[in-house]
Amino acid sequence: MVLLSKLKVVTLRLCHSPSSCIVASTFKRFVVGDVKPSHFPLQNMLLCRRFTSESSETHHDFTVNYLINSCGLSPEGAISASKWVELRSPKSADSVLSLLSNHGFSETQISYIVRNHSQVLNSNPEKTLLPKLEFFASLGLSEGDLAKTLAYEPKLLSTSLEKRIAPTYDFLRSLISQKNVVSVLRRGSWIFAEGHSKKVAPNIEVLRDSGILQSCISHLLAYHPKVFMRKPKELGELVDEVKQMGFNLQKSRSVLAIYALCGSNRSVWNRSRKIYKRWGWSEDDVLAAFRSQPHCMIVSEKKLIRALEFLVNEMGWSSKIIAKSPHVLCLSMEKRLIPRCSVVKVLLLKGLIKGIENVSLSSLLVPAEKYFLERFVARNINEVPQLLSVYQGRVAVQDV
């Protein structure tokens, strides 16, 4: 009787899932028979284990095959993704894939989402996924941008709309415009997945307590949301560092400096510092340039070196002159530096400008095109009729 009682308990426990119930039913048929042999419990436990294992393997094989054949995953990727999802039939998963496809997601994006967040295949398309897609679309996000955003942060598809996404939107909207909320979604979608209360709200208080203006905080949030990924203590230390570098925390450049020193940007900053010093800048030159134009410290290495070589070696300005106008290093080579400097080259060759030292980097490269054309092209067009063509890249300097 004790044995039968124990076996009944095991049978009830096995009936938590359809596959287990099959095992339990088989198990029950054995129990009804002769229970006298002492080896009976061990035989049945081994039988249960075999049935459960075979059932589990069947579902796992189906899941892996589905991930490969329907979602485009590699065998290795499918095996890895199958650890987080178990599919018993294709019906529900097919509905998820169909919904995503109908909302502008490419096959590549869908594959990426499933590979990195396979649980989405168990979601209810109509009750769970569709409301989120409609909510994000209502913010003004195009299908293409939404697909790109969710492919980058697929966890958003499993994040609660009512408990996290909508409250985070309301919080952000109280600080920034609708347009900038969309910017946050594109640039910092993790905020909607994690929610605003853990890091974003505390970090905003850190910035406010440091004396940074709300307008600057809003700009930082809209265009550089990754700053708010930091722990509040780390961000506070970063603000102190920026202040010690001589930044006025009530000016917009201070938040640009915070961004330039934040996270992975720190290594780029240090690399740029070394490059500038190789070109003859002093430590004071570097800090002065950083205070003048924080972005000059996080320009790509290739762009930075190319700009310095062009301005110093090809055009003839001294490196120290460039240190006083660091913003020119952030401008496009193809769209700004080369076309305008080509005009200056011609004017130098024609003797219309007496020496490169007489050309101000700022007055040449910073003004809008209209003012550049008036000052450097229109004024000299009679002497050099091809000057506009040189600027437009249709005539080479040596052909004038």
C-alpha cells in the first residue's frame, strides 16, 4: 500500500505536461498489474525516463529544424537559440513570423531577432506583439526604422507595453519633444527595454544636482542616450572630471564633453590625444582644443590623420594653427575641406592670395557655402573664370 501511494504521487507529478501524461499513463498500466516483484519500481522509473527523454528529444529536434528551415538560422545558431524556446507545432511560430514580415521586417532582420531572442516565437502575435508594433508606429517611426530598431533590441518585443514601454515613453515625453523621443528610441532603444527608473531618472538627477541646465540634459538624452547607461555614481565622477578640465557646466559644450569621455569613447579620446601630440600639440593645446570643440577628440583615427596630413603637409598650415581651430577637423574632407582648399590652391598659384598664412582656417572652412562663394569665388571669378568649376570638382587645380 505504501508503494502504491508513492506511485500515485509520481503519476500525478508526471502529468504536468502532455508528454509527461503519456509516460504517466503507461506508468499507471504497469502499476495496476502485479506489484510484488521487488525490482518493479526501478524498471518503471527507467521506463519513465526513457519516454520523457524521447519526447523531449522529439520537441528539441523539431525546434532546431524549424529554426533552420523557417527562420534562416545556421545549425549552430539554431542549437544555441533552441535553449530558450521549445516549439511543439509550427502554428504559433508561423503566426509570429508572418506578423513581423507583414510589418516590414526583412528575412535577415527576422533571422537576427530569432537568433538573439528566440522566445519571441512563443509570443501571442495579436495580444502581445501587434499592440507594441502599433504603439511604436504611432510615435511616427516608419516601418523600416521600426524594424531596424527592434532587430537591434529584440527584447523590446517581449517587454511589457503597459508596465514598462508606455511609462518610459511618458517619462521621456515630459522632458523632450515627441521627435526627440523617437530619436531616443532609435539611438537608445535599451532605455525602453530596461525602463527609465533604474538608470535614466537617477542620472538626470545627478546632472541636475551638478548644475547642468535642463536644456543641455534634454539634448544629451535625445542625441547621446548611451551616457545614461552609466551607473549614477560613475556619471557623477565623469561630471566632476569635466568640470576640472575647465568646462562651464551651464554651457552645452559640457554635455558634449561628458559624451566624449563616456564609455568606449574614452579610448578614442586617449588615442586622439596621442595623435595630436605626435603632430606637435602640447597637453595644453589638447585640452584647449577639447574645450573649444569636444567632438574633435572622438573623430575616427583615419579621418583625423587624413585631415592633419592634408591641412599641414599639402596645404601648408602649421599644426599649431589647426590646434586653435579644432572644429575644422570635424568637417567632411570630400564636401568641405578639399573643395574649398582647391579654390585656395588656385588663388595661391595665381598670386591672388599672398601666402597660406594669410588665409584664416575658420573664415575659409566654417562659413556656409553662400558666404564662402561670395568671398573666395565670386570676388575672383573675373581673374579665374574656371574657379567655380574647380570648387565643384569639374576642373583639376593643375588644369587652370
